[in-house]
Amino acid sequence: MLEVPIVAACLALLFGLLIGSFLNVCIYRLPQDLSVVRPRSYCPACNHPIAWYDNVPLLSYALLHGRCRHCKAAISMRYPIVELMTGVLFFVFVWRLGPSLAAGKFCLLSALLVGLTFSDLEARILPDEFTLGGTAAALVLAWFVPVNDEIAQMLLWIAGVSGNPHWASVAAALLGAIVPGLCLWFAGWLYFKLRHREGLGLGDVKLVAMVGAFLGLYGALLMLIAGSLAGSVIGYAYIRFTRKDASTYELPFGTFLGLAGIAVALAR
């Protein structure tokens, strides 16, 4: 007989695949200020509506050999990758934490980060629906699922903030959102003053704040360090390999932050 956590994890995998399919809609439409509800899914090449049987996560892509049934245009590999990533992440968190609110919190964070990662990679936009909406959700969830952050707890203790553990958790989430967000914003402001050009978007600041609200101050700082290092190394290598102009190329920093955030969430 299968153990309950494994059964729940498998169900989470299926649910994650469906959420990944919806994320693909968001990744394509939100940067263009289009509704994610209407119209129904359609081929970006020929605008033909996609039937439900051609919209089954992973399976439809495989059966159609990655092409639209009507115009035969190639379907981006981003679609199955997003679906698979989301499904696997949901499986891992539910398998580790069981069918719990804590698992739901990490599943939500992973879905948001997957959406932000690919939205920034394709459109260089980090939608507020993900970042600000995610931050609000994280602050609410902090009341029910404790934000275990030793740095925040120490700072709150020094400030004399103690008592109700629910309020302490919300305070830790707020601290995790505000401090790293302000640090990144200041870095972008300083870069602009020194170089007289934008080097960092406000969306990146909101992304860091969102992760801080979910994972706390330590998790957000760890993500910021890992994302910055990965972005610097991989970005520099890509610019050199493709011979792009480093002074004008817009690095998808949010993509590196998103992937780093997923790694930090998995490591916790």
C-alpha cells in the first residue's frame, strides 16, 4: 500500500502540471496587459483557439510533436518546461512536508518564481500580479505558517518585539521583505548615480521583497547573493560568447533571482 504522503505528492504533481499550464498563459499575456481569463487559449502564430485535448500538460506537446495542429508553427519549449518544473516542485514540497499549509505555501512560492523566471527571460518584465500579489499572500500566510528566520528573530528580540508568535512571524516576513528590497533598491540607485543609466529594474526589487516575505531575511539575502553571482558569471560568459555589447545588453536579472529563489526554497 502506498504511503499517504506519496499519494498526496503524486496528486500535487498533477495539480502542479495544471498550474504550470496556467502559468504559461500568464507568462505570455501579463507582460502584454492581456486578460488571463478571456479569450481561451489560442495559438500565438495563427490565433486559432486551442481545443481542450490539445491543451493537456506535457502530453499534448508530445503528441503534437511540438507544433500547432492547425498552422504547424513550432510551439516554444517553454511550455512543457514550465509545466514540468511546476509539477516537480509541487511534488517535492508535498512529499517533504505532507499535505499541509506549509507545503501549500512553498508550492505557491515555487509557482510564482517559475512564472517570474520565464516572464523576465522572455519579456524582461516581472508582473506586479506575481510580485506584489505574492508578497500580500506571503504576509497573510505568515500568520498561519511561521517564518523561521533566526536573523529576523534576533533583530526583533533586540528591538523588544516579542509576545504573540503569529505577530512575530508576520513581523519577520515584513522584515524579510523590506530590508533586502531596500538594499537592492539602493544598489540600483547608486549604480544610476555613478553610471547615469538604469542598471536595475523596480521589478527585481519587488521580486526580492516577495521572496523575503515568504522565506524571511536570511532566505532573501541568500537568494540575492546566489542570483547576483550566477547572473554575473553566466551573463558575462553569454555576452562574451555572443559578442553582444555589454553596455546595452539587458541582462534578465530576475531570471537568475527566480532560479536562485527556487534553489533556496528547496534547500530549506
